[in-house]
Amino acid sequence: MTQIVPTITATTPTDYAREIEKLNFAPRLHVDITDGELAPSRTVNLNQVYWDENKIIDLHLMMKKPIEWLHQIIALNPNLVILHAESDDAHKNLPRIFEHLRKFNIKCGLALLPETSPENVKDIIEISDYVLIFAGHLGYQDGTADLSQLEKIARIRAINPNVELAWDGGANVENVAEIAQAGIDVINVGAAIAKSENPEKAYQRLNEIANEHLPWKFMPVDSPLKITASLGLISPENQPEKFLMIKNYRRGWDAPGGHIENDETPEQTLRREVREETGAVITNCQEIARASRTEQTGQSVFRGFFREQNFVPSDEASECKLVTKEEFLQMWFGDDGNREVWRELLEKANKT
């Protein structure tokens, strides 16, 4: 599973207080600290940051001389400290710093700027718990991701196959799937979450997109899963063996459904989405399972029926079609391994 971790880059204590409160929904946070030397910008310093004890904090120190801040780092007791390969005398200082931090059960990570070759810091990667591939604008959010940096993944894994591998720089809904599928474990996200209208929804959506390559798992309808979307296995009342599919402009053939808006229930979401996408009105539906790729967030799966009618193309769906179970699986998944996982649920739906 790929983790999405929101980033805090605050220039004043007031900004920091606002950001940590705004991102309180996330269990893990990435806090940027710059000294104005390694990075051109200057953020709050280590004497001005704090967090709740239950938070997992990754402290990213963009500093030339991190060794001067060891006492503050230890007092803060983060989950992880990320230091730069480009800091002063890194080959000599970072192993010593790592050794000292580990006495306090603090994990140690190494960040690589785009110009830094993994092979040139092989000795430090070998002793790191975490390696950060930096692909943005150091010390700032809202940059553009340099996806050519993904080629470093295999080179880092060849040096340390067990390291937690992270990405920082320009991740958003357009590229997060590519970054995740390349083999990144942790994607740190700045502006795409912090500057969105609804940071929590943006976080949930990025998690879902990043983990779409993972296999689906089904859970009972009373599972304590955070439901963010609804999906329908929908049939005409007079043809229960056929299933409705829509042709989405972006994703191709898909089952009807969508993301929960405002204070909707999952069932209200499904009814609205089917009506908006096809013009059809659901007459009866029942939740039969909850589906998830991450075991943190997921979607409610409904079995539903509608009175057959002429479908109306919409802004979201250019075409609708009634298909058999096998056609449904082929059109939606092709040769994807998830095809067999969903077959069992479709068979259950046919009996409902």
C-alpha cells in the first residue's frame, strides 16, 4: 500500500498552527524545516513546531548543519528525521547523527535532490530507514513534479532493498498513480492537499488513486470502514441477469456510482449518480458489501434495480449498456487480477 502524507511548510508560527490544525485528520504528517541556506526559503524552526502525541511525524530538515539541532530533534521525538545528502560533510556527519538518533528510537532518512546520484551516497543509503526522492522546488509547495526522478527507484532498491522509499515534489491527482505504481511507498503531498477547498477530501481521493493498483478486498456492510464513495450493481427490474455499465469520458467502461458529497448517505449518492449519469431512477437498492483497496477508506457496493427506459447521455457518461456478468467483468477489468475477486460478488448480486 502507498501512503499519502500531507506536508506542512510554514513560514511563521501562526501559519504552522493553522496548518497542523487543518491537517489534523491525517495520521501521518511531513513537516518541512528549512534554514535559508540549503533551501533559499526559511520556515519556522525546530523551537516553534509541535504536534499531538498520537501523530506520526516525519521531520524533513533542509539544513546545511543539522548536527547543530540534535538536542531539539531529540526533545521533539519525531517518528523519523530526514536529512539531506547535500548537507555539510554528509558522508562523515550523517552516519554519526543516525547512530545517535537511533539511541532514542528515532528512524533516520536520507533525502536526495535531483542532481544527487544514489551511487554517490551508497554508504548512507545502506544505513537509512527511509530514502526521499526529491523532485520539486526545495522549500516551496505547488511545484511541478520531475517524473524523470522515478528512475532512481531501482538504483536505490539495488543498494538497500528494505528501505522505505518516498517521493516529495509536485504530486497531485494527475500523477500520483504513476508515482505509486513505480514503486514508491510514501508520497508526500503539499499544495494538492493543503491548498484545496477541502483538504480531507483531497487526501482521501489521492489515497484512492494511489492505491488503485492494489487488489480489492470485500468486507461486511457493518465494517468500520470510512466510506467515501458508492458503487452500484444495477439491473432492470425485468432483466435481473443484466448489469448496467456506463462509458465514462475519462475511465472508459465503468460501473455506475461516484463520490459522496456533503452530508449524503451512500445510498443517496448512488441514486443521485445513476440519475445524473443515465437518467434512470433506482426503484430499489440494498447495500451488499463494502469494498476497499487500502482497508482505511472504501466504498459501499449496492445491488439495485430500475425500470427499463431510454438512457440519456450526460456530461459524465457518453454511452450506457446492459451486459451479462461475464461481459461486465471483461469490460471493467479486462485481464486484471481483480476480475475474479469481483466475480464472486456479482454472483452474490444475482441471488439478491
